[in-house]
Amino acid sequence: EAGVTQSPTHLIKTRGQQATLRCSPISGHTSVYWYQQALGLGLQFLLWYDEGEERNRGNFPPRFSGRQFPNYSSELNVNALELEDSALYLCASSRWGPELFFGEGSRLTVL
Amino acid sequence: GENVEQHPSTLSVQEGDSAVIKCTYSDSASNYFPWYKQELGKRPQLIIDIRSNVGEKKDQRIAVTLNKTAKHFSLHITETQPEDSAVYFCAASRAHSTSGTYKYIFGTGTRLKVLA
């Protein structure tokens, strides 16, 4: 069984640009969570999608947005990139059970 | 708002000693408390979890205790080994009211170093 997959693995952008990160959950998982992990810091909750709906949103500005597609894959968009957006973005999925399964992450570098 | 405090932020122990990491949560409706281990450059992975109807759970060298009254839970690692070196995250979680999926609040992480 394939795990949670994220793309791209690495992404380099400049200030003001937009970044799009993608996540494919484990087959059968309907819930997708996005977290930001800046260097040396913890997991900051960004967004939670389930069955195509946004269930909850963390304390991030509106330029962080996302969506979940009918096949339960998800996309995270970050507009007007700032230097402090440089981080590892982790996606996790779950289904009808509490365990979260994480992907390897997408490392975003903003120059 | 809801939050989970985790202490210490860094912890160094000698190989063979025990390590204890503590978390305190604020949402009294939380009923599931997982611990994740993240090795350098890798994804977080679940190592042990406990539900609110249980006070303690053990899995070989790892144990978790829960005090619901005080709203805190702890991870205990005995006979630490160099491969235990990683960042550990606690989380407090509860089921969403209608979907059955879970809402998570993570702690800020503890960087554990086991010195050989």
C-alpha cells in the first residue's frame, strides 16, 4: 500500500511569487491535514480537509489556502510568498480512526 | 484557544538512562493522545498512543501515562539507545462531531539526544 505522497520534494521561489504543493493521501483516506514545520520548530497546523470540505483552519493569513479534490488529494497554495514562509510543509491523512499518516514533506525555500 | 504545551524543548540523556517528556492540554474534550517520533530528515511516525479511558500503556521500552483530571500526559523511554535520538511530538485529539475524523493539536516538540 502506498503511503502519503507529496510533491514537489523541494521548491525554490522568490518573494512575492506563488507556490503550490500537492498531497495524495493513502488510498481510502478521506481526511487530509496540512502542517508547516519551520526549522527547529514544531508542527504548526494549517488546514484540515475532510470529504472535500474545509473542517478547520490554523492561525495563518488568508494567502495560505487550499482545497481537496473529489479523489481526496489536496493542494496547498501560498500566495505573495514571504521569506518566513520557508519551511517544510507536511501533509497527513487519516480515515475513520485517529492515527495520522504523514508524507515526507515538501521543502519550500523563499529567496 | 486550544493548545498543547510540551516540555522540555530539548533533552540530553546518557545511553541507558531514562527520558521523560511531558505535555499539558487545554481541551477537556480531547480523548486520544498520540506520540510521534520524527528522525532527522524523515516524516513523523506514530510510536505509541493512549485513549482517555486508559491511564497507562506500555510497548517495550516506551510507556505513556495520562492524567485526565490534571490534563497532562507523559512519554517515558527507558534504557535509551542512540537510535532514540529524534524529535518527539505529543498531540491531543478528539473526534469531529459529525465526520468521525479527528481534530489534532500538536505540542511544540522535544529534541531528544541520547549520548553514547
